[in-house]
Amino acid sequence: MILKNFVVFEGIDGAGTSTQIKMLAERNPERFVQTAEPTGGETGLFLRRMLAGDFSVDEKTNAFLFAADRCEHIYGKGGVKELTESGKTVLSDRYLFSSLAYQSISCGEEIPRLVNSAFPLPEILFYFQINPQVSLSRVNARGEKKEIYEKIELQQKIAAQYEKIISSYEKPENNGGMKIIRIDAAKSIKEISEEIYTYFC
């Protein structure tokens, strides 16, 4: 099932998704609403602490927690479904594709695929492609504490998993009509912003 007016931005850490969502939303604040996963809800805040390395949980538990947070993101009060039905276009920084990429390398593909199988697909998916070495150098330049996945060996594995997942969804029989747009994330911020905006003019 496709959720109309739902747009997702995906890519490895440092690919630039957050920057582009912010720039797109600022072009038309009346039309666009920004969201992200993990969310700002209680489950999402718990997940953000885990990602920061404050504590650890079993990777299988991790997959279920991300799915629970996602369920609230979509169906909870003020969530994506409610917003899109009111005529807003929701821009989400990460969605189920992140779980399929990140959790699959640590607990296998079966559980992430199972717990995310019932969620609707976005109308548009922007997939930011970038060399993990380049994206991680951007992360390092922030000078902030790194999250648990922000290591080159992990990012290389995640990038390979993303490619596998996106390639699978590019097959018409797997995407239900979802539009997938690959973005060269090595381009300048302005070039990428203009390219993305063409899809909403």
C-alpha cells in the first residue's frame, strides 16, 4: 500500500538527508511537514539514547523497538497518516528502509522484514548514494559524539545492504507504485536541493 503525500529520505549517516529535508520544508512551510525516525516520542527518545551508546539492547529487541516507534510515527495522534489526510506533504528523515539496512546486518534479514511488512510505502523515496568514506568524513567534521553505527566498517556494510534493498524495491512487482529517485549525494547542497524540488513543482 502506498501512502499518498508521504515522502521519505534515506541514506547512510552523513549522506545529507536532514539538510535537504530542512531546505525543502523551508521552501513551502504551509505544504511540507518534517518528521524523522527515531521520533520525538518516548520510544524514539529511548532509541536515540541507545544509538548514542548510553546502553545496549539485543539487536532483535532493537528491530522490534524501531518498528514500535514507526507504528506511532505513522498511526499515532498527529502522525503521518493524519497529516497526509489533512493535505500536508510529510517529509521523513528515515523510515522502514533504514531498519532493513541497519538492523539486518546485526540480527539477520528475517525479523526486520517481518516486523516492517505491514507498514505502507511512501509515495516517493529519495535514496542518497554516497561513498561511506566521504559520508563519514562529514560526520567527523561535525565534531559531535558519534552514534554506535558511525564506524567505517559498519557504514560499508550498511551501504551494501541499502543497495540490495533499494534495488529490490526498484522492481515494479515489489514497490506498489512507489517512486524511487536516486540522488548523487556527492553533489553540492544547492545542486541536490534544486534537483529534489523539481519533483514538487
